[in-house]
Amino acid sequence: MASKFDLHSLVANWQNSSTHAKEHWSGTFEEYLDLVKQNPKITRNAYQRMYDMIVEEGTETYIDFKKEVIRYKFFDDVHNNGKDAVFGLDVQLMKLVNVLKAAALGYGTEKRVILLHGPVGSAKSTICRMLKKGLERYSHTKQGAVYTFEWIDEKLELDGLLGKGVKVFHSPMNEEPLLLIPEELRSTVYDSINKGQEGSFRVHVDGELSPPSRFIFKALMEKYDGNLMQVLSHVRVKRLFISEADRVGIGTFQPKDEKNQDSTELTGDINYRKIAEYGSDSDPRAFNFDGEFNVANRGMIEFVEVLKLDVAFLYDLLGASQEHRVKPKKFAQTHIDEVIIGHTNEPEYRRLQDNEFMEALRDRTVKIDIPYITRWRDEINIYKRDFNSQKVRGISIAPHTVEMAAMWAILTRLEKPKKANLTRLQKLKLYNGKTLPNYTEDNVRELRKETVREGLEGISARYIQDKLSNALVAAQQSNKGSVNPFMVFKELESGLKSHSLIANEELKTEFKELLGVVMQEYEEIIKAEVQRAISADESAMQRLCANYIDNVKAYTQRERVRNQFTGNDEEPDERLMRSIEEKIEIPESRKDDFRREIMNYIGALALEGKKFNYKMNERLHKAIELKLFEDQKDSIKLTTLVSNVADKDTQEKIDIVKTRLIKDFGYDEISATDVLHYVASIFARGDVKNK
């Protein structure tokens, strides 16, 4: 008999009543003042709270081409349950956080609309989404606590002031409770709270009550002949939790058809059902303060494609940013406390620049460019979040598949280098941190500075994700069982024909040529891996290296070498030394210098009591690998894979190579076989380069 599902125990384990009660605090206005005295930061405005939220997650400082960059961990996927992350935009996010910091300090940017500008798919919406989700989480923490208030009439003694039979009237805009203090009394109260406080934060709340709260406050003051304490006895302060789903503290506005949208979506509208109860459409209790500006109070409002807004909406936006006020129909301007963030793409922003009637908006915006990523490793991280294992729904992903797709995406975004001897692929590698001869960090910084629109054009990450998904589906349908880079290359190329954002045929041709560059780079990578797998006999490499070092030592010291087989002293084996050195393109004229470098390095290690190993020198390691590969490839007869005819001894050697590919390079059985067959076809036509 199946066991009974025990919901009660599951709920009991999940729910902690004491934590719930502590989080959902409520109390009198005086009790709230005690909380403020203990922790003045609970009165922070929206900009201050958002800035603290980001900084409190932690930072990390690093040097990027001699420039100090701060990485804010708030934007890592670790801090967002693995669901969201922003990669490769540390500099842009620094600019955003600096704007928030200036606004938090009251330096002027709090009176601006933060405008995220960039091409489609450059993470503008992701940044906004992370900020909104962050505010939701932060409001549930002790350090991110926010409070608001509600009017109470438990005994129904206010003659229907809160509504017929209504005992609790919640502040519709979730206002800060300190706004209940009359303007002329505030400075005295603030000074009393701030007196003796440690730290730099000082309580100072600006603004006025919303029309409904102002109406109720004035009515109570009249009822109690100006006795503020009796008025405040009808106030209950409570903890506020920001929630986009519940429309508390977060608003999102998206342009729609002009006929179906008006400004009341931003500032609220009359509740016609309540006009009969209150007798007038100008009574604030008969008005729904549920526009996006209203619900976003104390938090953040996001304007999706903000520059597509009708001019009527932009007027509301101007007042909201500069004066922190909105104008509900039939009511005075109403104070708001929220971070205003909009985002837009290139065509709309160009239209803003060309429109002389939009000067007021241009003057009230702080533009932050959010370009495409131009660093290869950061682009790879984007795709590895979705395609993060060797198998996705039963389909294996061959090594380098995601990396090559990311490489092509980056190449489409990079401007052609002005230096004739530098390719776009080399530029990509320089940006990624690789060192190239004659290029210093200063040179790379100059490369970046000379660009005009780098990162603002090219292929978006969404396109790459779509094509990777298509390749996975195709592999599933064909029972291939594995996706390799060539399958993805095919998807990427075929998709260009119908790409909705690329109408320029010359650009399509250029992108196809860049795909050829990536395919060639992939061929070089897998050839090198197969070469390394073939030559990965550790003992053979050590013997070859020891033989080389013995000969180099004898050569540099003008000695003879004892032949281990004949026992005779012989001249150093010049043929052996040159066969290794040529693999890493050491010219005849430089051989003496290279050999002395090796011996000096070995001597320096000996002085430190260390023993030389060929792996310590990257160039020598590569040369030994290539030499051993050259010596062994004929005995393995990899080209027999092309004809599918191999004797037992050869097949065993091929299986050893395949095992090494799986163990050392991350291949599985399918992808290792595919790579061996492909590289074998290259060997068969003699197309092998000694890299």
C-alpha cells in the first residue's frame, strides 16, 4: 500500500512562524520612530536603497589592460539562483552603479531618466529584470527592510471616512510613514533622530502624502482639533515587501497601439463605482492610484522601448524625473520616490537625436551604452548557461561547439583593424587576453579607442542560442546523438538568408566569410588535439626531451655525447635538434640563442634545487609534441580511417588515441570518432600544418 502524502510535515518544515512574524512587523507610529532611531537606513529613498542593494552583494576589483575595473557581484548568476547573469559588461555596469551612487548622494542624477541604449539582445532587459528581482529579494532582508502605513478605524468611529464599513484603508502608493509628520515639524523630528547617530547616513525624507492620505489626514486633524497624536493613533505602520507580481514597488510600462492606450495607465484613473459612495469624482478616495508610476513608488519603474512612447506619455516622464511628481487626473501633482529606467535600441535613439522637439527629454536622460560583448570568454559564458553540459536532453555537444559559435558572434561585432598586419581573429584573441608579438597592453587599449561603433553592431547572442537549439533538434530528429561545430556552422549560415535584421547583402557575405575564418580556426584546433593525443606517450616525450637536452648541453659546452646504444662519444646530433626546433619555427640563425636560453633556464632551476621538466617551457613542450607526432603518425596510419580498412595492431593504436581524446579533451565516443575521421581526411590530402 502506497504511503500517504504528508503535506502537514512539509509545510511545518517550510514555514517558520517566528520568522514570518518578525518579517511581517506592524506597529504604531511611535514604535516605527523607535525603529528609525535604531536603524535610520530604513528611511532611504529608492535610489539609496537600490545602490546599497547592489554594493552589499560584494565587489571585486581587477585590472583590464591597465584600467581598474570593479565587478559588482550582484549581476552574477550565483546571486540570482542561476537564472540570470550579465557577462562581459563590467565597465558599463560600473557606469550604471556610479549614476545610482550620484543619485543616492543627491548630486543631480536622481532627477534624470536612466536610459540603457544598445542593439537588440545586448542585455538591457536582463539588467532591468535583475534589478527588479533584486529589489524583491532585498525587501525581504533585514538590511533592505521598507515600511509603509495604513489608516485604521477598528471601531468604525470615523463616520465612513475610510469608506462605508471599512476598517483599514491601505496607503495606495505605499508611502514612507515619516511623510505623516507636518512639513514645519520635520526638521525638528529629523534632528532628534539624527542626534548622536554614528555613521554618515542621516534621516531626511522629502515629499508629501498622496491625495487620499492627505485627504484623510486633513479630515482627522479637523475632527481632533489639530491634535496630531490622536490623528496618528489611526495609523498602523507595517513592513512592505516589493513584488512585481503583486504590483507593489515595481512598475513596467510598454508602448502599445495608440488607440488603446492613454496616460491614465501611468497615473491612475477614476473609480466610477465609488463616485456614488463619495459623491464626487474629485474625491481622492474615488480614484484608483494604480498607474505604473503609482505602484512603482518606493521602488523602480521600467520603460520598455521608452522612445517609442507617444509625446503625451513623455510629458509625464519629464515631470516624474525632474520634479519627482506625477499629475493624476483632477488632482494636484503627486510626489513619487522611484528609480526611473528606460531602455531603447539604435533606431529609436537616432530619432530622438534628430527630433528638435525632444530636447527636453534629451536633457533629462543619462545614457548608458549597453553594447554587445567583445570578449570571447564572456560570450562563451552566456551560452554555457543554457548549454552547460556535454549532454542536453540526451544529445551530446562536442567540445568547441559553443566556443566556435561564440567566436563567430564576436568576430561579427569587431571592427576591421586599421593595422594592415592585424586580422580580426588576432584582434579577438588580443581582446581575450592572449599575447601576440609586438602588441602590448597599451596597444590593445589603442585598438579599443580607435573603434567607433564596435559592439553596437553584429550578431546578437539570441541568434546564436536559436541556432544552437536548432542543431540540437536536428540531431535529435536524425538520431545523430551528437552536435558538432560543423552542424552549428550550417545552421548559422543558413539562418543568415532570412535574418530579419540584416538586409545588407554585403554584410551577409562578410559574415559568411567570417564563418569560414572560424571553421579554419576550428580545424587547426582539432588537428592540434589529435596530434597531442597521438603524441601523448608521457615516457616517450620524456625520453625525447632528455635526448634533446643532452645534445643541447653538449653543443653549448662544446662537448661530445655518449651514444647510449654503442657507448661511443659522438658529436651532438644536429639533425635531431633542428628537427625539434623547426617545429616551433626557430630559424637557423636563432638556434644558438634558443639553445642557450634553454640551458640558462635549466641552470637557474638547478640553483633553486628544482629539476627541469619539458612541461615547464611551453614552446619546447609544443615542439616535443609535434616531433613525436611526426615520428608516430606513420606507425598509427590514421589515414586508414578514411578507407575504413585497418589491421588489428593499427586499430588498437587508434583506439588508444580515441581514449585519450575522451579522457584528456572531453570528447565522448561519438564526437571522438567524428573528429578522428575528419582529421584523418585532412591527413589523407596532406593538409597538415606544424603550428
